[in-house]
Amino acid sequence: MTDELVILIYVTIDANMARHMLPPLGLIYLGTVLRVHGITTRIFDFQHETASWSAVEKAVSDAKHCMVGFSCDSNNIYRVLHLSDRLLSRFPDLKIVLGGPHVTHRWEPYVAERRIIVRGEGEYPLLLLAEHFLRGKGGLRDIPGIAYCMGSKVCSNPISMGLFEDVDAIPFPDYTFLDPLEKYIPAVVTGRGCNHRCYFCSEGSQNHRLRQRSIQKIEEELRALKAFHHGRIPYLFFTDDTFTISPRRVHELCDVLDRIFPDKSRFSFFCGGRVDILAKHPELIYRLKKAGLLHLQIGIESSDRTIKD
Ligand code: B12
Ligand code: SF4
């Protein structure tokens, strides 16, 4: 029997039958911080058709103290609610934590007596919740960005206290959570937040200002990731929304990629970019291509004001 266990769950509407998929990077970051603090953590990724609900229920019932966290986007929220209700009805002492982009914006309908919401970046709040519920330490009032019920009252703590100022201090994602490794496309995020305020976007509509990791840390992480993948990364996915936000930084990142992946016949990558920056600095596209760019995702804005509004 495990004494203390945190289970983190990523569900999609349907199991993804693709041969390769992206890792649930947010949950891996959370799990890493919990592990660093000695809390046993398991991630169940339901993108795999092999992930099983009975294994989740068994893990919960085998643990002495357990907390379950779900990652929520607007796509999966109803499935998350259905599954969390099922767990709550079967395990009367269990606490459920919901986090991720959907509940960061819309949390009021989902907070409940045993269902706590974490808004924004979750590493620090989740760790404090685990300390509180599994180890009886600290109080809910001091945990940044959470919403919870205290008797009949709903309390919500300010989110800004939970933002990482020093993003270099966040531990590298623990790749051993990726199982089986071959199923996953290696993915890296080079910063948190965004300075733009596009109000249709979940990044822009919250005060998650951009905080970029140092080039040195990114290089270190890429080297570790390459070693973990036995020296072979045919395709790398940068999950940033803001990869191209600074032309100088794009050059620095491409230099890093050239150092680590000099053979471009065996390496390519994906990143996202903004049209305005690329239009002003078209040379960046050539630099990215030279470094191995295969896919570039850009948002196309409507020119119609009524659609934008
Ligand atoms: C990579 C990515 C994908 C990948 C999925 C990768 C995967 N397996 O996770 C792909 C390309 C498949 C994808 C698809 C979609 N995506 Co997408 N995606 C992203 C992207 C660009 C990066 C995600 C990431 O790695 N972030 C980095 C990690 C560190 O951050 P994070 O995941 O947000 O996690 C942190 C917090 O949110 C929080 N947290 C997250 N989960 C939990 C759980 C708990 C318990 C706690 C406490 C905290 C917590 O703590 C984490 C660490 O700080 C984000 C944009 C973004 N900047 O995040 C959009 C984003 C998540 N996607 C979005 C959307 C809309 C979609 C689609 C619905 C698009 C579509 N129409 O098909 C689909 C849905 C996929 C699905 N679930 O079925 C929206 C979600 C908005 C919303 N309101 O829900 C985002 C935010 C884009 C945006 N800016 O609007 N996506
Ligand atoms: S630039 Fe992209 S990530 Fe930033 S707020 Fe706008 S749509 Fe969102």
C-alpha cells in the first residue's frame, strides 16, 4: 500500500489512436515538482488507448492518502466532471483538484466541497495542496490561485501570487513519466505566458506575462532530452505560443539547435509564430528552416472587426 499518492490524469474526448502523440507537459511539470518533494505521483494519460480507468480506481483504493488531479481544457471538461463525480462517489475521503486553461477562466461552476480548483500555473499550488491534504500541513488560505469551499462559503485566492518569477528555477520535466517513451514526440517549452492580450485566447486573457527561460537552461534541457531519447530526436515540438516573439532570441535558439542537432537529415522541429513578427523579419523563417524547421503554426486574424469583437 502507498502511503501518500497523487494521481494526475489527462483525458481527451476520445483515445488518440495516432502512432505518436504529444506528452501532457503541464502534468509532467506538476508531477516532477511533487516527486522532487518526495510525493509519490503517477500520471495516467488517456491519449493512450491502453490507459485504463480500473487501474486508476485500483491505485486510489490502494493508497492510504490520495489526491487526484485532472487537467482541464474546454474540450475535455465534461468528461473530467463525469469521471471526477464517479471517483468522488466511490471514494468518500478523496479530494479532487482541477487545473488547466479551462478552469483558470471559468471555475465557479466546478468548485465543490471535495473539488478544489487551481487557477494558472499549478506547480506550487498543487504541492501545497498535497502537503495540506496528504500530510496535514499548512492552510488553504495561504495557497495561491486556488478556489475551494469552506462550509457554505466559496473562497478564491488571488492567482498572481502563484506565478513563477524565476522560470529557470522550475525543475526540468521528469521524462520517466513518459511511458512508453516511443509513443511520445519530445516536447519542450522555452517560457511561460504571453505579453499580448488577444482576448479570445486563454493566455492573453489572463495576466500571465511572458517569462522566458535562459538560453543556457534550454540548451541543458535539450541535451538531457536528447540523451534520454538515446541520441535520436527526429522531430521536436516547441509548445510555446511565443517562440518567435524576439528575433534575437530566435537566432540564439537556432544556434543552440545547430550545436545539439548538427545533422539536419535526422532532425526537424515544430514551433508557433506570430504573423506580425515574421512579416517584419522574414529572414527569421530562413534561419528557422536552416535550423531544421519543418512545421510553423501561425494564427490568421480576421480583418473583419465584428468577427474579432
Ligand atoms: C501543445 C498544445 C496542444 C497539443 C496537446 C498536447 C498535450 N498532449 O497536452 C495539441 C496540438 C494536440 C492540442 C490540441 C488542442 N488544443 Co491545445 N495547446 C497546446 C499548447 C500550445 C501548449 C500546452 C503546453 O504544453 N503548455 C505548457 C504547460 C507547462 O502548461 P499547461 O499545459 O497549461 O499546464 C500548466 C497549467 O495550465 C496548470 N495545469 C494544467 N493541468 C493541470 C492540472 C492540475 C491538477 C493542476 C493543479 C494544474 C494544471 O499547471 C501546469 C503547469 O504550470 C497550449 C497553449 C499554452 N500556451 O499552454 C494550447 C491550448 C492548451 N490548447 C487549446 C485548445 C483549444 C486545443 C484544442 C481544443 C484545439 C482544437 N480545436 O482541436 C485541442 C484539444 C486537445 C484535446 N485535449 O483533446 C487551448 C485551450 C483553451 C481552453 N479554454 O481550454 C490552449 C490553451 C491554446 C490557447 N492559447 O487558447 N493542444
Ligand atoms: S499572441 Fe498568441 S498566445 Fe499571446 S495572447 Fe495572442 S493568441 Fe494568445
